[in-house]
Amino acid sequence: MEKYRLNILLVEDDEDDHLIVRNLLSQIEGWAFDLEWARTYDAALEALARRAYDVCLVDYRLNGHSGLDILRWVSMKGKAEASGGGCHPPMILLTGYGNPKLDLAAMKAGAADYLIKGQIDATMLERSIRYAVERARNLRMLQEAQRHLIQSEKMVSLGHLSAGIAHEIKNPLGFVMSNLGTLAEYVGAFKRLLKAYETLAEAARAGDAAAVRKTLDRVEEVRCEEDLPYIAEEVDHLLSESSEGTHRIMEIIQALKNFVRPDRSELKMADINRGIEEALKIVGNELKYKCRVHKRLGKLPPIRCYPNRLNQVFINLLVNAAQAIPEQGEVAIRTEATDTHVVIRVSDTGQGIPEEIQDHIFEPFFTTKEPGQGTGLGLAISYGIVQAHKGSIEVRSQEGEGTEFTIQIPNNLEEGIED
């Protein structure tokens, strides 16, 4: 192991045990330690919130609390921050006696190791710390690689959808530009009318009755030539249509921004139906020429999740549904809430999935598409995202009839999400 300084937090309510651990650390050659001592549960949480540590040594018995309480708190905090590149420090539990049940409970709570006081020497402590630190480092590398993989798959999906997205933006942009050209002509007509009214005002101020009559005739002539009553009505229509077009463009751009943004934020409350609407905006061009889309979005409670990641799942499923339909068909997306879960179903009337490969579709790099048409990662990443939300994704398919994917996400996710 490289020789470098380690920041260690020792959570221990007994001063003698604190001195023993400090002495054992001093016997480990080639390492430098910055040891901070927290005597209580509250002091430990305060220290963990204040700074980062390379490893934590936690006594099992604390006044009013146990070391397992700290392990659970740190594990929950680390999971909630994992998407932002964070990783909770490895925790080594110290106890005065051996107990297989306690050992199992410690591992379930997230302990990297379990050491018995009175049996620890410097070599054992060095080995435990070294393994814990190396495992934490490998976990951080794995999490970062997974984030890069998810982001790369997003870019691949966006590449496949780019032509359709450009078309979805070009259509409203086209009629907005056309409307602007028409509005420019209408503005010219109003300018000519305004000029005639200015001439009328000058004649009226001069008291020139003949000029007033002549100018009134000119005003009426302009009204008839330009068909101003029609223009007055048409302007409202053009402005409304142009506003709708620009709003449509902004919706697509915002959906794209949300999709491509790396999801490094903390868990947030989100509306699943809104995410589905954003996914439909992004894949709209893939669907509309070959599919009739049926939406039946039920009333859902907001849930704690990483919304961008779930949107990626919806996009993958909708694109797959469109690609499964050779000519014309139907795609349905439905949502509902149960007492414990939000349920999303995406179905199509496409070719279906042969029974012999249904058990493999969530495997990385498995694909039935032609070379260059897919990475084989879309469903694997979708599966991982749903599992990380402590949810489930299932497929039901009949070859020649269609496929339905059912996703269930807990609506009371409290413990954070693991990458």
C-alpha cells in the first residue's frame, strides 16, 4: 500500500481503549495517521458531517446508542450522496466480545470489518484498515465508471434520436418563421394606415376641410386594399400559433437538457408523469409516423428518486417499442399508484420477443439489432437504474403480438439509492 497520511475517526467512549488504539496505530510502520477522537454518538455525527475521513473505527457500545446506529446513519448518508461522486468512509466495528449475530448485523449495516478488542494487534489493525480503504477506493472507481457508462449510453441514445429531434424542432420553427414573414407584411399595412391617419390629423389641425375629406378617402382606400378587418383577426391567430410553436421548441430543449444533464444531485421529489411527458417529447418523432400512442397517466404521488435516470429508462423503453413495430402499430404507456409503489407499464403491438431470449434481454451487450444499431446496454442500464431505486422491472411478451414492460418504484424510498 502507498505510504500516505490517513484521516481516521475513532468513535470510542472509553479513554483507555482510545489510548490502546492510538498506540497500535503508532506501531504501524510506513503510515502517518491523523486520528480524531469522538467520545459520543452526537460528537461522531458532528465530526462526520464536518469533514471527510479515510476510515472510521467505531465502538459497538456507546452510551444510549450503538456503533450500528452510526453505521446505518453513515450508510444512508453515503447512498444519498453517491450519485454526486460521494462515497461514505469505510467503517470498522470494534467490540469487546465475539458474537456471530453481531458480526452479521455489522455487515448488513455496512461495516467493512469487525474486530474484537483484546485480540487486536498492530498487524491485524493495519490489515483491516488497508483492506477497508482499498475496497472503498475500488467502490469509488466502480461508481465513477458506472456513471460514465450511463452518461455514454445517454449520448448514444441522443445520437440515434438526433435526426428526429431536429425534425421536431424544425417543424414549429418553420411555421414561426413563416408567421413572422406574414406579420412583417401586416405591420407594413398598419404603417400605411398610420401614415394616413397622421396626414388626417395634420389636415384637421389646419382646419382644411378639403384635405380632411381627401385623407378620409385615403384611409378607407387603405382599409379596403389591405383588408384590415381580416388582418386584425389574423394577427391574433398568428401570434397565438407562433407562441405555441416557440413553447413547443422550449419544451423539447428543456427535456433534452434534463436528459443529457449528469444526474449527480441528491434524491429529490419528482412527478413520474412529468418525466414520462418529457420522454415522449424527446422520442416523439420516433413514434408518430408508425405508432398511435395511448397515454393513461393516473394520479401519482411525488416520489423520492433520481428523475433524470428514470427518464432514461422511459426513453429506452419507448424507443425499443417503436423499433419493435415494423410498419404501423400501437404503443401504450400507463401509470398508477398502489399503497406501496408507483407502477409504469409500457406496451407495444410489435414483433414481440422470442421466449428463448427473454431471460437474456437485461444482460449487458445482449442485442438482437443489426451491428451499429444498438449497444446492447439500454435495457441493462435500465434494469440497473430500477434496481438501484429498490424497484423491479419485468417483461411479458408474446412473439408476433407485442411486449409489455412493467416497472414498480417504491413510493416511500427512505434509505437512499446505491449506484
